[in-house]
Amino acid sequence: MRAPRKIAAALAAAGLLASLPAQARAEEAADPHAHHHQMMMSMKRATRSTADYALPAIDLVRDDGKTVSLPAELDDGKPVVLNFIFTTCTTICPMMTQVFARLQERLGPERDRVHMVSISIDPEQDTPARLAAYARKFHAGPQWRYYTGSTEASVAAQRAFDVYRGDKMDHTPVTFLRAAPGRRWVRIDGFASADELAEALHELVAAR
Ligand SMILES: [Cu+2]
């Protein structure tokens, strides 16, 4: 494969695709296997960083149809594990969701003290009912909620966590963890395993 694509895939794995020159991005887009490629590269290595994200005062709609404020929902006092998904995705999202399903199994009864959050990046398709069905499919417990809302709200949430890529097909696997309100977020770019997430969560909670 040509060098620019190799670089693009490596940068994608590191979550740095947005900073690629336009030409390299265009080549990435022109390659029908780029998305798959990007995913395979992402699987090799998950990179951890920490960040402060300002939560915008937006409303989202939870899978039970209730309208909730994003900051209030995330500031419920529990450790938060968060990702962005869309239910019709056939590549990254089912894998990330499977990892969340394994994580809640691994946590056992402890899961009730954790808040797992999946926010749709395709709010037009992902109605609360559709998200509820997706949650059931992956046996999501009551501590794991799905969120949708207006397109503006979804984009604002994605921008707040620096994952907005313009097109949902350009998304990369990212998971966020936070021990408590006001604490820094841990950002994991790439595919983290359920074991890695449980470990990261335990470290965060122990350091709280
Ligand atoms: Cu996806």
C-alpha cells in the first residue's frame, strides 16, 4: 500500500485523522476499504490520554423517551463510561457495544454504581425506541443508557468530546471514563477491551 494511506491509517488509530492534510484525507475517502483498514489499525493499539471537556448545556432524549440535560445526566455522582455509536453501523459500533456488554458482565453487582452512556451520532435514525431495542439486543442493564436528540444536540455532544468527524462513517472507536463530576476524563482512542476498561475504571475510582 502507498505511504499516505499507511500514515492515514496510523493516524486514524491514534485518533488524529482530523489533522491530516486534505489530500491524504481524500485518498483515504477514495479507498473503499479505508474504513475497514482504519478499524483493523485501531484494533492494534488503544492509546490513553486525559482531558477536561466542558459539557454543553444541551438536552438529549434518553432511550425511555425522557428529555434530560447532558450535564445533569453525567453529573449524577457515579463514575461514567461513555461512547458514541449509531445503531445501523456494521463495523465499529457493534464491537464497541459488545465491549460495553462484556464490561457490565465483568463488573457484576458493581455495575449498579456505574453509569454507562452511549450517545447516538445518527439521531435522525436512532429514535429512543430504536435505541431501546438496541440496548435490549446487547442486554444492557439499567445502569447503561442510550441517548439521542436533535442533530444539533448530538453534534454539540460530539464536539464537546472532540470526536465530531462530520460524517458518521468517518467515526473512530473512542471510549471516555470519568471517576466523578469535576474530574478529568480519560480518553481511550482505539479498541479497549472490557478488561482494560474495568481496570481503568477501578484505577480512577481508587484515585478519587
Ligand atoms: Cu460505528
